[in-house]
Amino acid sequence: MKQVLVFDVNETLLDVRALAPYFEHAFSDVEVLSQWFAQLLQIAFVVTLTDSYRDFGTCARHALDVVA
């Protein structure tokens, strides 16, 4: 059996709150950041569970399209 080690760096090592000013500027609502991050996690879970790999940037852009 192949062993796999997974690291979750989002909100552990990477603080997404640093993006708040950009979301505030783009959407006039910093709460969109939370919606975007929730959507990003959902997309990441789906592509992982369906074994259809997408890189983080692609998932992040798609999540932004969804919340926009």
C-alpha cells in the first residue's frame, strides 16, 4: 500500500485575512473573502474526491468566478 502524507496549509500557515483589503476594494464587502474561501475549499474537496487534479491557482480563480 502506498503511503501518503498530506499537509493542510490553508489558514494554518497561510493567513487568508491578508487578502481582505483586496476583496474590500473589489467587492466593497470584506465578507466576500469568507465566501470565496469556503467555495475554494469545496472545489478543492470535489477535485480531490473525484481524482480530477487542478492546481491551487486554478481552483482559487474558479472559486472567485463563482462568488463574483
